[in-house]
Amino acid sequence: MAKSAVLRAVSAARVLETELGKADADSFSEFSAELQKAVQMAKTLKKKEETQIEKEVAVVLEAEELLKEVPDILGCDMNYDTSGVELKAYLSDETSYIRIKEGLRAEILEDGPISLEDAVLLWLLRESGCIHDLFSVSEQNRVEERMTEAAVQDEKYRALWEAEFHNVFEGFMNRFVKTKSKLLKNPYLEGVNLVFPYLDRRKSVFIDMVIFGTNVADRRAAAVEYLKKKGFAVEEIRVGSETLLKIGNIYYRIFPMTKTAYKVPIQGVNLVPAYWQ
């Protein structure tokens, strides 16, 4: 479901890419028409079309060395590891990822005009449920303020914020629909959705190991050694009073845990992505 959400956003992005690439700014009517076409494309995307888009985009990004296929950390989970199932995931080039992420964050959080290209990127992140990966909960208040300001000044931005295609994603939308009736009314932005949908894409991974007589540092070291043997690049990052594991572009917290399988307790550690608060 998470990949489907992203691929629908990619399909919308491909429609708008030509529009944004034009040297001269089009009229509002032309932009609105392309926006509606992008929304319709995302809403009606079939599974076969999703697969085709994934292949096409992956080929282009891999050729530019912006993306590569790596083992999925979920494959380290005890249930998958013992079943012999091989899982793969996409990993973006870290330098490019950070540059794009920090560029967008600066554009949105700081004062000044927001480019239409960055506004579209923010919209795509919102509609694919990825907004929480780039902006903390407290920062999202600032994002809402900036969205409102831009919509008041330019009708293209207002049309963009009002456009939605995320309601096609079943599962996480049940919670979202309930919140829509509680939206605060904005006199300048009537009807614009300021509640960011959130698609939980966390992959909690349980690694089984004997941890009797060990401390937290020992368990973390054992988990790091195991992950490195599996081919993952792991970095220990100190954040305040705790140490997180950076695997790919994601930060994980590590907790001791006991699972029961066939009534047998299994000692191990659980890796849980550390999302911004």
C-alpha cells in the first residue's frame, strides 16, 4: 500500500512535469486543467500501470546513479529470515536525497516566496502520506501557515492545495475521513484541506539473539554486527541521551524484546523507525 501511494503520486508528477518545465508561466486555466488531469491519473491508476511506472522511473534513476536496489531490512526480521524469503527495497543516493530534502525544508519553513515546483513537491508528499518524513509535528504548523499564505496570494497554489487524490488509499483513510469534519475554517482558504494524511510505512524488525547477561550497548553492538553481515551500511548516531542506528536514510531505535513462537520465548531486539516528533 505504501508503494502504491508513492506510485500514484509519481504518476501525477509526470503529468505536471511538462507543465512546470515550460519557460513561460501558463495561465491559471491551463495549470488547473493539467492539475485535474494529474489528479485523475492518480485516482484511476491500475496495478498494471503502477508496475510499468515503477520500472520506467527506476531505470531512469538507476542510470543516473540516484537510486539502487538493496536488501530490504524487513528481510532481517526473524519471520522472514527463517523462511528464506528475499526482500528488496529502493535506496536513494544519500547526497541527492539530503540536498532535495533540505532545499525543500528551507523553501517551506523560511520566509519568502515558494516556487511552484516546490509547492507541487510538497503537495505530492502530502498526497502520498510522506509529509511526516520531512517535517516534524511542530513544523507542520508552519507548513500550514505557509500554504495558507501562498494560496491567498496566488490562485494556482490554492487550486493545488485543494486538489486531492489520497482518498483512494484504503486502510489509513478511515482515520483521515473522521478528522475532515473537524477541520478549522480559514476565512482566506475555505475548503482547503490542512490536515496532512499519514501513511504508516514503519517496518518494525525483530532480530532474535541471546541477550542474557548483556547491557544495552552489548545488544546494540550485536544488532549492528548482524546487520553489517547482512550487507547493510549501519551508522550509530548519538541524539541527546540515546543512540540511534542509521540504516540507509532511516533512523531506528532499538529495544530489547521477547517474542513467543510455539509457546517458546525468544529473546531479541526490536528495531523501530524513529519518526520526527
